[in-house]
Amino acid sequence: MPISTYTQAAGDAFRSIGDFASNLVAPTVRLGVTGLARSGKTVFITALVHNLLSGGRLPFFDAAAQGRLVRVYLEPQPDDVVPRFAYETHLGNLVGKPPRWPESTRQISQLRLTIEYGSTRFWKRQLGRERLHIDLVDYPGEWLLDLPLLRLDYREWSRSAIKQGLMPGRKKAAKPWLASLGLVHPNDPANEAVAERLSDLFKAYLREARADPHALSTLPPGRFLMPGDLAGSPALTFSPLESKEDESFPRGSLWAMMERRYEAYKTHVARPFFRDHFARLDRQIVLIDVLAALNGGQQAVADLERAMTEILECFRTGTNSLWSSLFAPRIDRIVLAATKADHLHHQSHDRLEAILAKLTGRAMARAEFSGADVKVLAMAALRATREGEARRNGETLPCIVGYPLPGETIGRRTFDGNEEFAIFPGDLPTDPEAALKGWHTEEGEMRFVRFRPPNPRPLPSGGFAPFPNIRLDRAIEALIGDRLA
Ligand SMILES: Nc1nc2c(ncn2[C@@H]2O[C@H](COP(=O)(O)OP(=O)(O)OP(=O)(O)O)[C@@H](O)[C@H]2O)c(=O)[nH]1
Ligand SMILES: [Mg+2]
């Protein structure tokens, strides 16, 4: 066994003993909150924690509905090398004047929540209250894109990245980078200045592609978009190169230099992240912004499906998967959630669920999640709208009412963030397949506006009322309900 594998295995064993020992004191559930950038991870964690801490009404979360939650509190951060999730800062923004969404996450962080509860089981109840720790991990969504990279070699990755750059939705942004690839040959001698130029143009393309309001899913490497503490590092100075199937390139060539850096990125950046923070997860919620993709049109939907398939395939629990061979995972429950369901009237929530089931169905079927329970739901962790009715041409239409974010537009109207507005979002089609092929309202292509968070409701006792939500309780029940029985 090579030394590095041995020490890693020994490290894993040591960690498992540590996990086991602390589990004797109070069991811990490590809950992975996974999702592409802007899918709603940070909002989900903040809203979940606030709801549990402030006794939110969660009728489908059994332990809460049955009055068995005795005390819920935050513990000091258990892991010395991972920063604490900035819960108070995020909450402060959400209840600020005006209320603001959190910024994009730049670093990994973690939060430990402890629940004291009464068991449903007679004998356990006689022993007093039980405790369960829940460790939540937040990270920049871009980093998730590195997971499928782990199984691609440099040639395969280069080919896929160039193909993505030629797609209609990305072609314009990729043009300068693709043009620069035509000016070099992989056989050229390795040259730092050339590597930097190609890498800078590649990064500029990835950033521009992401900034496009009709953006398709973002592309790897994740740290090129969100470098964390690696900004400026040589590990981030590479770019895909063009090559023919059977071409090989000598040591000292530009190709060899780029290939080495790509492999170093996988070994020293991507892999440790997944090993340290994903391999120990017990449960996972995967957040997916289905509505943004529907809004972007058929191509955006196809692209989201591609990205999610690549990621979910890596998570499969079958014995032969990349994931199990690398990390020996133990995830036994997965919740797939379509986020931001508050952009729709409740009549469409079940349809959104059906669309998500369809969108992820192929990936899940291929991924063989043997042994893991999978649940699909539509949710808004923090409901920014309320429902209303509007009359048009003598007809009553179900609407959603909220404060569009500053700069959002509907027709010729631009909002400043202080004005409440009723929007008729239209119904999702009953046939999920039809929705995935392109969803239109009577007015033409569907366009969502983004809303700011709702006005907070201060409580006489101090603090704020729990945030309104859609089906957050079902998500919590699916994730940890059985551990509180
Ligand atoms: N209406 C509504 N919007 C939401 C909800 N959750 C998230 N959003 C919107 O989605 C945006 C992204 O949410 P975040 O929680 O920051 O997403 P993230 O997954 O943490 O994103 P990264 O940190 O970039 O990976 C927010 O700024 C909101 O505009 C929700 O429940 N309802
Ligand atoms: Mg975030």
C-alpha cells in the first residue's frame, strides 16, 4: 500500500474512533447542505436554525408538532480548523432595514445545533431527555462542480470544457479564450507567461458566463470562480488545451505543465475538500433552483440536468462508484429539494415537485442509490411572498405578492425594493415533461422577478418571529425526523 494511502486510511480510522467516542455522549448527525451556486444553501441553513431556535410552527416535523422539543440551542463550534457559520450575521441581514439576502459564500463554515427532546419510546422517556447534535456545513456552491472532475483526466476535462465553451449560451463569453487556444500548440515549451495568459482568459470566460442573467449552470474548476484562500496560487494557473485523441506530448511541454497543475488541483484542492467535509456526512439535502432553469429556457434546463446528473452520479452509494471507492460514504437519506417555491402559487407546488422528480429521475436511476432513502420536495426555506388575488378582464387570478428587489423589472417598470407588487406567476404545466421542454405563459416566455426577504416581525419578548416558509417542516422531518423518534 503506498504510504499516502496508508496514512490517509489511518487518519480515517482515527477520525472514526473520535466520531464514535463523541457519539456515545450524544449522537451527531452531519447534515450536508449541497447545491450549485445561488441555489439557496445559506438561506436554508439560517432559516432552518432560526425556525428551530425560535419554536417555529412546523406541523409536518413530528417532534415539534408533538411538543417533544424540550430545548434547542447552538453549541460552540466543535471543529477547530473549520470557521463557524456566521449565523448571527446572516440573520442580522435578513431582519435588517431593509432586509437583505446573504452574500455569496466564499469559504467553508460549520454550525452545531443541539436538540434536546423527549423520545416517543417509553423506556427511553424514563431515562430523561435525549440529545442530538446536528452539524451543518455551508460552502460556496461553485466548489461542488469539482466533484465530477475527480474522475476526468486532463485530456477528458479539456475536451469537455472546450465543448461547453462552444455551446450557444456560452460561445460569446468564451470567444477570446478559445481564440487564444488557437495561437498556442500543446507541444510548445512550457512557459509561465503563456500559462498565466491562457488561465486568465479562461477565468474571465467563466466569470462572464456566470454573470449573464440567463446563465446556464456554472462550470468547473470551482476555485477559479471562488478561490477561497487560494487566490493567486499557482495551483489555479492552468487552462484546458486542444489535442487530438492519440497525441502525446513530451516532458517540458506546455501540455505537460498544464496537465501537472490540473492533477495537482485535483489532488491538493478538490479531493481534500470532499474527503474532509463530504465523506463523513450522514444525511444530505441537495438544493436545486429548478425555477431559475425553467426561467432560462430549454437549454438552461438541459444544462442543469447535465450538471446535476454529473454530481448525483458521483454520490451514488453502489460499491463500484467513484464516491464509494474514494470516500466510503455512509449517507442513508437524501432529500432533493426545488428551492424558492414561493415564486409560485401553492397550486403549482406539487407540479414543481413532479418536475424536479423528472429532472433528477434519470440521474437517480443511473446513480443506484441502494440503501439510501430519497425524497423529492418543493420548498421555500424563507418565504418572501404571500398569496393574493387580482382581477383582470373580469377574471380572478391567483397572485403572489412581495417586494421585488431593487433593479428588478416587469415590462417598463423598474422596482426600487420598497414597493409591494402583485404578480400573476402562471401555473406550471401538469405534464412535467412539457415544462422541461420550455414553459411559457400566455404573455410569452416566463420571467421571474426576484423578491427581497419579507419584513421581519419583531416579538414583544425580543428577537423576531420565525420566518414564514413553504414545506421546510417536511424537509426537516425527512432529514432528521427518525433520529428524534
Ligand atoms: N424567494 C426566495 N428566494 C430565495 C430563497 N432562498 C434563496 N433565495 C434567493 O436565492 C439567492 C441565493 O441564496 P443563498 O442561500 O445565498 O444561496 P447559496 O446556495 O448559499 O449560494 P452560494 O453561497 O453562492 O453557493 C438569495 O440571495 C435569494 O435571492 C427562498 O426561500 N425564497
Ligand atoms: Mg451560500
